[in-house]
Amino acid sequence: MEKENQFSIKSWAEDDRPREKLMRKGKSALSDSELIAILIGSGNRTETAVDLAKRILISVDNNLNKLSKLTLIDLQKFKGIGEAKAISIITALELGRRRRLEEALIVPKITSSKAVFEIMQPILGELQHEEFWIIYLNNSNKVIYKEQSSKGGLTGTLVDVRLVFKKAIEVSATAIILCHNHPSGKLQPSNADKNITKKISLAGETIDIKVLDHVIITENAYFSFADESLL
């Protein structure tokens, strides 16, 4: 019994307890492991909730994006994590992802390639397949519409240029931004990426709809054709 007490959060100094620390110092004062410890509530017979949370984070290189990809079965492999605790972790991470997506939806204006990344990463960054999206802009570079143009496997996608500009005309766009993801994590554009960019850009010139950029999205970074003077 004495051994178990030393791992109980109730036996810690008040300032070291995650819940109390949050109430006294605010949420930003807590580490990722402390926040996860609050979610799971308790550890196991040999480690505290915080230590268990640290071990889980270490297994994913302390990367919350990688943690969000763990399944119920993956999480339950950790001693002390049952179904209910695993569901709590998955639920919290999914809420965080949806919050980022909502924030991206209200970004009204494209001012840089980074703004494109912030809008599209929550949509494309964690996909295991490739998708090609078009962002349609008005003459103030405000987003008026965006949609998936094609969806493919890990090796690439097929884009119908006619449909891209049909939608542009329908929504009265004056410019577009091309965007797709690389599930492999590699940022450099392929020859196919360069070819489709050139093809769409040339088509846009004939109807006075400019392609402002083509942004390749990965989980944590992006590549901009405009920034690299490839347009």
C-alpha cells in the first residue's frame, strides 16, 4: 500500500499536481505530459500519470501530431491505459484538430504562402493519400471558395484543368492557388507537380485568371512555387 501511495497524485506537493497547477498558474504552465496526465487521471502501480504520459509521448518523439495517429489498440499497449483512457486521449486530440480546422476556415485573406499552409495543413497535413485542392480568390486575395479537385493514392492525383476554371468562373474568382499534399513528407516538387502547375498557369492566362502559387503541404512544413520563383 505504501508503494502505491508514492505514485498517487494526491501525495504530491500541491504545486506539482497537474490539476492544481492548472488552477494556480493557468493552462500554459503545464507541459504536454501534464495535460495528458489530467486526461488519464492515474498511472499504474509503478509510475505516476505524468510518468506514464511522458512514456507515451517519448514513443512518438514528443510529437502531438504523431500521437494523434495512434489508435485505441496502440494506446492500450501502454500499461495503465485502458479503453476509457485511450478514448479520452483520442477525443482531446481530435477536438484540437477540429479547432485548428475551424480557425483555418475563418482566415479571410491570403497574404503569404504561410497563410496557405495554415489554412490547408489541418485538411491535408495528416492524410495518408494525396489530394489536390484549389483555393479561389477575389481581386483582394480574399478566399471566396476552396474545394478538392482530385483525390489519389500515394503516387499522385489526376487534375481536370477544365473543371478547375469552370468553378473559378462560377464563383467569379480572379486568381487561384493550387495546393496538394505529399504523404511521404518530401517537400520537393516532382516533375508531375511542375507540369500540372505549368499547364494550369497557361490555361489561366487565356481567361485572365492568375495562378498565384502552388503550395505542397506536409505534416509540419510546406513548399511554395511562388517563394521559389517557379511560377
